Amino acid sequence: MSHNSFGHLFRVTTWGESHGPAIGCVVDGCPPRLALTEADIQPFLDRRRPGQSKFVTQRQEPDQVRILSGTFEGLTTGTPIALLIENQDQRSRDYGEIKDRFRPGHADLAYELKYGIRDYRGGGRSSARETAMRVAAGAVARRVLEGVTIRGALVQMGPDRIDRAVWDWAAAEENPFFCPDPAAARRWEAMLTEARKSGSSLGAVIELVAEGAPPGLGAPVYGKLDADLAAALMSINAVKGVEIGEGFAAAALSGEANADEMRMGADGRVLFGDNHAGGILGGISTGQPIVARFAVKPTSSILTPRRSVDRFGQEVEVLTKGRHDPCVGIRAVPVGEAMLAITLADHLLRHRAQNPDAPGEARLPRN
Amino acid sequence: MSHNSFGHLFRVTTWGESHGPAIGCVVDGCPPRLALTEADIQPFLDRRRPGQSKFVTQRQEPDQVRILSGTFEGLTTGTPIALLIENQDQRSRDYGEIKDRFRPGHADLAYELKYGIRDYRGGGRSSARETAMRVAAGAVARRVLEGVTIRGALVQMGPDRIDRAVWDWAAAEENPFFCPDPAAARRWEAMLTEARKSGSSLGAVIELVAEGAPPGLGAPVYGKLDADLAAALMSINAVKGVEIGEGFAAAALSGEANADEMRMGADGRVLFGDNHAGGILGGISTGQPIVARFAVKPTSSILTPRRSVDRFGQEVEVLTKGRHDPCVGIRAVPVGEAMLAITLADHLLRHRAQNPDAPGEARLPRN
Amino acid sequence: MSHNSFGHLFRVTTWGESHGPAIGCVVDGCPPRLALTEADIQPFLDRRRPGQSKFVTQRQEPDQVRILSGTFEGLTTGTPIALLIENQDQRSRDYGEIKDRFRPGHADLAYELKYGIRDYRGGGRSSARETAMRVAAGAVARRVLEGVTIRGALVQMGPDRIDRAVWDWAAAEENPFFCPDPAAARRWEAMLTEARKSGSSLGAVIELVAEGAPPGLGAPVYGKLDADLAAALMSINAVKGVEIGEGFAAAALSGEANADEMRMGADGRVLFGDNHAGGILGGISTGQPIVARFAVKPTSSILTPRRSVDRFGQEVEVLTKGRHDPCVGIRAVPVGEAMLAITLADHLLRHRAQNPDAPGEARLPRN
Amino acid sequence: MSHNSFGHLFRVTTWGESHGPAIGCVVDGCPPRLALTEADIQPFLDRRRPGQSKFVTQRQEPDQVRILSGTFEGLTTGTPIALLIENQDQRSRDYGEIKDRFRPGHADLAYELKYGIRDYRGGGRSSARETAMRVAAGAVARRVLEGVTIRGALVQMGPDRIDRAVWDWAAAEENPFFCPDPAAARRWEAMLTEARKSGSSLGAVIELVAEGAPPGLGAPVYGKLDADLAAALMSINAVKGVEIGEGFAAAALSGEANADEMRMGADGRVLFGDNHAGGILGGISTGQPIVARFAVKPTSSILTPRRSVDRFGQEVEVLTKGRHDPCVGIRAVPVGEAMLAITLADHLLRHRAQNPDAPGEARLPRN
């Protein structure tokens, strides 16, 4: 059962609320003897951290991760790895406004109806703060995925899409949006400044790419790599859609246009003409780059009042003051990368268990 | 672990290959004392069955389901329900052409690289024939979901979308496409006839709606209802994208436009202005209709030859003769409904375990 | 969740009632390309089959197993293996006597209180008939455990224990009790004839030994090999106790007496002086023989009337006529072997996933 | 998958090594709105804590538990409960002696063969220190089990059994052995003093009783209450045997002697003459007291040198100096209680999910 866990063999269980004393996770099943210290995790957390530009929430947290178990003398031991980040910026404020009111688009009402109780401070368990632990666990997953490159980029903000023809991974690290199209990044800067000033918010679409993943990850029918990846990405806060490869656009293609033709490389490697499939066929990786996209809705916390109700069944108006991301999709980039890494690490272990002698590359003949 | 299982408390495990002696499933965790006979399951199978119109594969199978365990005198007993359908139309044909060749867009290559062996007859385990058992298990799930209405419709074929303003559920049962827009259905008839004649294929988008599901289904963070639903739908053959509510379109909305405002009904019921969220907030159902969509790629089996490779690393051309659906998205409608039913039934049991006294409707105050 | 499943990566799900049309199981996660036909499974079923001697139930069933999926041309394919046995001896008899009455020592009352319904014919789901599928699945597990020898023997019947000094595995196959002590087998023949004639019953203790299992199976804390083995054996009908190695007798030993001293063999192999630990330390196999025992209570179905109650809350007397094993412990031997095989196969896959380069034997230095 | 987790719906995941900075656990699935603060957990930890008498290890740890998540204003919220205890007594000592040597009876060799690395300080992950978190999680489980009384007692130390006829639960809390027979407690004091002085050690048998648990907990075949309980208890460090009810002694009884006859109480309650079954029939609780026993081997750490080997394949002698329990069975009493509580809480939630209208008591007729 997986209320708060993700993965099976590489299994991540997170805990913690936005304004509790700490957040943390347990990574169970990590293979032994991999080099791992806090220094391998911290850069990924820094990348996601709030307060880094004026375009993300100004909550100030160093998000300093500690490894509490599962390593010895800088190596993993095969036992559970506990990671912990103390919450430092629990500034005492007045929650009277949201204590009993349900913010539209937030989990408030759903939690109330389900549990009859909720830690309303900063969203409690439903806060995006939990995603810090995903990023930390993702950094551990990357150690398992030696030789696999996992990257993400923002490909749409609000209604504005990037020009894919100019895709530049290096550029994506040089603007505050993880945007691989410098011209789009400049447009977005203006858009987001405007949204922030007016207390509005914008949605976004993120694209993830994993290169170098071996073929054979996934399993028929329900243990499919794409099914697990869909769950992984849809489980991120505010995500409303997930695509693999061509995604929804595939529905509009003919069978001829959508076929990824194959030929043989000189070294016995299978070469593909296109990658409409996003690297996954029949739920199993083919050795092509794995490509996924997910859509993040605009931040629900806005300054314009919206009609809502409260715990007592009274109609109220709600507006959300305080520190918020005008576009939560930005910080979803490292989170998406982490979920892709965790999903691949889990499937790598699963694949290895059942198929210890499978090839690591798409070469033919297999034996 | 879930190689071939879906769900946790309402758990479906399927087995079987396209051209083996039979296919089947085990439904574990179904509550006792629900009325269940083959007659409760068969109509759903008939709805999905091939050979019903010229627009779906002409494979002739009565798909007669048998209940082999888990019921007694017409009632479920709480023990595992085994369902079985014998494969009758295993016509002996020459598989020489696909035995060693990898059809583009099919699972052939991925299976070879993973397992080094595959039952190539009719796609083996990766055949859409497996989805018959999903539909059967979905019929059992519907018994658990007393009072919940689960329906699906085709809302796009190829690039042609329906006019949502004329949505008519009754109409969707009167054309061979499960199309709720009669005008679109007429256009699609022409399109699909053309595709079938030319040996081409078309993609599709399916929309699913569950009305009457209680609030509180789902769980924070990883056991989210939408995350499990994304996995459920992405696990269907040929699916490349999944959306909840507004889906990818949410990325282009402002926070103001995307807010689902609430007010109180006269009877203490929470009323929503819109349903951009698709009935799920923070991973938990709110009591609004649950709305999901998924995209199905065009059938990979086409008559136009495509370049490919074979098991021996030789370049070949592949074209797929034989009986095939020019638009597999059509038969994905009952399959999608079934996966939605299974996901909801599973979450209903999970919710009940942890929250036995939660309300069945979105009423306030809760107590 | 595991209502009716056992194992994680090598996962067995059984279904079926004693007097339903069939019983079956799904074995999910079996590695591909292992030779497997019905002929590999049937001998183990024949060994467990009722009606083979006058000392076991006279129910006449050929118990002919069919493989319905998961193999192709005599090899496993990595997809789920469905096994099925039709129930042939469903002789129509009058169940009036037990329909509403709760037989002491049987699951009748517990099922009624839990489910409010039960298939009372022959015990329904709680019948030992289910164990036929364990034996079938165990035969598949043995294919995964190449090089591991798994055997079981009856070491106690009623209060009469064997003389361990004369242990003879060959003899255990030559008497109807799987007894490795020929003298004890002769005594038991008299005891059991007496019990059968008087309508009484006897308990038993079974010992299982696995030789050749690699070190490293198991995992710290909860995924322990001995913990899973305890569950595996306790899950067999009528079992009330499980021991590993020295078992309960270890409680009476001093630390000095219980220590399994080690020395090095000429070939780098670790040699042990004793095996009080039963081959498992810290939940992980050491490479020594794995030794487990389990106790089976006397068959609850006896001819002497016992006081009981019925569904309506009335006091009644119950005696059980019909075909029964006077000592169900006998047929528990092949069932115990099967559960040991399944547990080891599951842990072998789990171990391999996390530790692909672990050695297959207890040799030092490790690298 | 359950490398370091126990339970399904009430799921406990522990982490931490003996000499790392902290140990902890995550309790996932706990129902909301149960009163829970550190003060509800600490008394159980104090009961298990080392250093309380001269008969247990002199390691001095306050074992102060902190709740880091999952509660709000003194109530559980339904989100994961993280518990943490800092390790304070990590006295820096020389581990040179055991760093490369494998102590007989310890997990050292098995870890080396499995992982090729281990945190040897104080046993690392295999230390009994992990059981502190079981006790903490067990205290949470007790909140779920309102109305159920769970107690344990030491019924045998070394070869010396208590006199069951004088069983006194109150007395068990008044001696340092949790012994319900005051005369036995006096004998054990002498025995253990002798063992401690000579650097030897003793085994023990613990009996657990749960009174007031509802009928219906458990599930047929593999999700059996007794199977899960066997795993729960066998997973405790140094445990080599588990019994339910009559246990191994049942093997020596006749069917007549072993039958638990039933009659009706005046209030519709089913009354049992005996409880040979230990409250579980067919894997499901009957409403009778649930009775289990487990055997703990003598502490492997002894002062008498034993022959062993080291990482380099050299023969060595090992003796274990330092602070150790001469009878680890004593502190296993609260640990066993905790594992029983966790197992029952998990099954209570599982039962409720599938059978929401089952009765809480063994009354007939059921409806």
C-alpha cells in the first residue's frame, strides 16, 4: 500500500508538514556500496529551493539535508536511508483567515471531508514543501542510474510555448525558468512579473528527458514503465496532465506518421528514425530517450477574492496573501526530474531481479 | 509488486496471451454479499467485444465469461473471484512474417530486449485482448460502487473533436464509436471507412466521467486518486496521455480562471461553479464529478510497409496484414470505464479502512 | 496487499473453493526462458494427491494441472503463469448438517463472523484443497532455484518423534508418511490405523531442509527470510507453530552451546561446526542448509460428537462424517516444501535486484 | 515490498543504525483524530529501555521520542506519523576487534556476504536498538485498538518454565523479568546473575495475549492473522520459533482433546470451553483471546572465545566484550507486545475496508 510511498524495490516514503518541525523521507532498497554523502544531494535541493529568484516563493529555507542512516564511511550500506530537513522558516503568523476556510483549488475541502482534521498551517501535508524530499530521494536514485542523464525543462508558461527548434539545454540552466529557449525566457520574465504584481498566477508545461536508460525497464500490463511514470508525475502537486512521447498529439496522427521506423547501426545498435513513442513501447523501455511531459495548473493562491465556503457551511470570500509562487511549474522542473529518476531506479531493480542477463543496450541479435 | 496486478484492496491480477487457451483474472478483496453472476459481467464484455461493427477487428469471439470462484448462490463471499474466458478464435495461421520481425510501434522489440523470448502469436501478452479481463473486473468493481455512475465517450477521432455543447450520453450508445455528438459520429464514419480501406489507422481521445463518487477517495502525496487513475489509464494499450479535469489546458489558464468557486446548497451540500479540477483536489475526491481523458495513438498495425529490423539484426520491411482495428480508441472506451471503476472501488475500500466515519457526500459542517 | 497472494517478486495468487468448478493460481514474476511444462509440475501434485494410501482422504481427484499462460514452446516467457486444476469429485451430497453449524476447530465460525456468508461445501475456500495450487506454484519456484535441493519429512506423529540419528531421506519416499525413520514409520502405521478406525485424528511435526541456497537471501528487520518463511508455513492449514533451526529448544541453551562456530575450508568456503541457526542469521541466509519445522494440529474433523453452536445462536452437537485425513500433517509435507521453495525463489529475485554482484556461495574474502 | 516495513494499511517503516545519529520510523495509515502525543508513547519506551536493571544492557539512553509529523494539536491527522529518537550514547570505542571479524550467531557474516559492506559499530542495522522504534510504533497501534488489552510475559528463562497455575499479570510488572510467577522470578534472578558474572547468556520464551480483539481479523489463505503474526514475531532479533495457541504441543494432542467446544452465552455471545486455537481459526480471529508465544535464543555476545573467521578468510577467535544483555528475551517482551499491536491494528483496518458492517463481537445470530 502506498499512501505516502512511491516505488517498490527502490521505495521512497516521505513524511512531514509544511510547518511542522521537519520533513523527511526513507529510501528503502538502495543497492549497497554507492558513494553517497549530503554533498551528492544538496545541489539538487538548492536547485529547487525557494527564494532563489523573485519568480518563486520568498520563503527562506536553507533546506540543508542530513543523512541519518543507511550510509557508512560515505557509502550506502543497503539499509534504509533516512533523510531529514528541518523546517526553519515557521514564522508565527495568524492563520485565522484560512483556519476554517477552504481555499478554491487547494486540498483544504478534500482533507476536511476525508479526515475531519487538517494542519492548515501553510497547507500542512498538501504543501509543495513535501517535494523537497522527492528531490532529495531523486538525488539518491541518480546514483543508482549510473550513465543515465535525466534533465527537465519548462516548455510552456501560461499559453506561451517555446520554440523547440532552438532547444538549448545549457540555456535552461541560465535563466530562472529552466527554459531551453532564451527568447521565450525573456518573454516569460515579463509575463511573470506582471502576474506577480497583480497577484495572479500562471500554469506551465514541463518536459523531461532521460538519455542512456537501458532497454527492458517496465513490465507488461500494469507494471508498465509509462503507467508508473504517469502516477509519479501526476502525484506532484498541481499536476493535471501527463504525456509520454507524442502524447495527446498522437491522437491526431495517422498510423503511418506515428510509426517509429528502425534500422541497424554499424555496431549492432538499433537506430530509430523518430521517437513518437517517447522511448516506451508496450510499457517497456526500448533504449531510446524516454520523454515525458506534464502540465501544472496555475497556482491556486491568488490575491483576487474568490467565493468559497467554510467548515461551518457558511459562504465566504477567500484571497490568499503571503509568500507564493506565481508559477509553481518552475520549481516543478527539479521535482519532475526527481520523480523520473525514482521511477527509473525502481524499474531498473525490478528488471534486474527478473532478467539478470538482459542486455544494457538495444543491440541485436540479443545474444 | 504489481507486474500484472492493479489496485491494492480491490486488487485485479490478469493473465493470458492472445492465442493461448484462455485469458483470465483474479479479483481479490471484493466485499462479501454483493449480488454477482455472469449476467452482471457479460453485458460489459459484449460492449467491448470485437466483431460488432465493421469499424473494429473482425476477430470473432463470443467472449463468454465464467466465474470460477468467489461467489456462492449468486453472492460474493469475500474470497478471490476468478474469471475466465476461453480463447476460441485461435485460427492457425502463418506467423512466419512477424515471428522474428519487430513491428514498429508494437511491443515486439521491447519484449525481445527484456525477456529474450515472446509469444508472437497475435501480440501474445501485449495484445489488447488482455483488456477483456479489465472490462470483466470493472463490472465487479461497479458492484462495489453502488450509486456511482461511470460512463465514457470518444471525444476526438484523428484530429476531429466533437462539439461538447451538444454532448448527449444517450447518443453515445447509438453509434459504433461511443460518440456523444451525432454529427461528429457521421463524420467519423466516413473517416474510418477511408482509413480502413487504405489500411491506415487513426488515434482518438476518450473522456470518462464518474458521478456520485463520495468525497475523500484518495490520499496525500503518492496514494493520490489522480495518480492512481493516471497509472490505470496509461496502462491501457496504446495510451500516450492522461488528463484530469482541465488537463493540459489548465497550463494556459490564469489562477482566477482556473478557480472552482464554491457556495452552499440549501441542503448543506457544497456546490461548485466549475469543475476545472475534474473532481479531485490534493489527490482526494471532492464529491464533484470525476473527469479524466486519455489519448490513444493510431493503431500501429498498418498496411503500408515500414522499415524495421529483425531478431538477427537484419533490416527488413514490415506491414501488418490480418484483422485489426483501424481505431483502437473505440474499444478503449469500455476499457477506460473499467479502469476508472477499478480505481474508484480500490480507493473506496482504502478510504473506508482509515476513515470509517467519513461522510458519503460533500456536506458541511461535516459533523 | 496479500489477502490471497504470497511473495513479492515471485508472487503467487491462488483462488478457488473446494467444491467450485476449479482451483487455480497465477505465478507472477517468474524469470523468462526456464523450461516449464505440465510434466514439471504434475509429479509434485501426485505426491500430495489425496487417495494415494488409506492414511489420507479418499477423495478421488486426478488433480491434472493445466498451464494456461506464461509459457511458449515449453519455456517461460516472463509473463504471468496461470495454472488450473478442475475439481472433478464434487459429489453431490447433503450439506444440511454443516450448512448452518460451526465445526469446532474449523474456520466456519470465523468466516461467518467476518463475511456473513460462506461456501460451506467441503470447507469452501478454507479447505486444504487450496494447497494443491501451492504445490503447483512450488514446482515453478523450483525451476527458479536451480541447484537448490528442497526436501521435507514428517519427524513427529502424535506424540511420537523419530530417531534423528537414523535419518534416511531415501526411506522418507518409501513409506506413506514421508518418514525418514523406518522404525517410526512402522509404529505410525499402527497408530494411524487405530485413529482412522476410531474416527479420531493425530497431529504432526514436519521438518524442511533446503540445501544449496546462496547466502544473502533475506533483508534486515522486516524483509527477513525467516520472517517470511514463518508466514509461509503458518499460512498452511492447521499449522500452529513454526521453528527455524534450533527453534524453541534454543531458549534452553546457553550462549556457548548455541554458537555456530566457523572455520575456513581449503577452497575459501566458510565451514560451520553446527547449524543451530538453521542457516539464517540476522534474517539473511548464510549458505548453510536452511532448516525449518512446523507443527500441524490434529485434523478437526472427527467422529466423536463435540458441542457447538449454529448460525442462529442455538447450541448443537457436531460430528464430521465423510472423507477426511486422520493426520493432515502427512500431506502437509509437499505443501511445506512448496512454501519453502516459493519463499526462497521470491527472496532470490529480491536479493538479485539489490545486490546483482553478490557471490552465490559463502566464500571469503568476498571479492 | 517490505525490506524495512511491516503492515499494509497500518504500515510501519523503520530506519537507523545502532551508532548512527538517530533511529526513527514512519507510521503510515493511522486513522485521523486519535489523541496522540509523546506522552502516549514514552511509557512504552521506558519499559523497554536498557539500563533499567542489572539484568539488561547498561547502555544509558533516555530514548526520548519526538513526533515530527502526522499530529496537530494533539490529534492524529491521517498523514504519516514520523517518530525519532536521537542516539546519545555513541561512546567512541575501538571497534578494531569486530570490524573485520564475524561474531558467531550474529548477522555479521550474512551482511558481509549480502552487501559487501556493513556498519559494524554496535551491530549497525541488525542491532536490537531498532526495536525501540517497534515499541514506539506499537504505542500508536494501541490507539487504534481501543478496547483491546495487549500484554506479554516471560514464561521461560533458559530451561526453567513458570508455573502457569499461578499466573499473575500484576506480578509481571513487579520484577525485572516481566515474569507472572513470583517464585520463578526469584529463581531467574539467581540464574541470570550467574550468567552475567560468567559472561554467559540465556534464552527465553515470551507469551503474548490480546483480549478484546474483534472477530473477523485476518483473511483466508495468505493474509491470515496468524501468518502475519508469525512474521511479526519472527522478525524480532534472535527469535527462532513462533507458536499460536497450543502451538507445537498441538501436534501431540488427539482431535478430541484439541477441539475448542462452543456454547451460547445468555447475551448471544459465543462461549468457548478452551482456547487451544489461540483465538484464530482459518487465519481469522474468533473473538477469543489471541495467544502467541515466541522463543528467543541466548544472546550471541558472550565472553567465552569462539572460533570464527574474518573478512579476509582467516580463522580467528572472537569474544564479545562490552555492554550486553545476558538474556535479550527480557526486553523482547515489550517488543513482542508492540508487534502484536501493530499486526492487529493493520488487520483491523484491512477487515474494516472489506467488511464495514461486520460485528465487533462474537455474537449470534450475526444479524
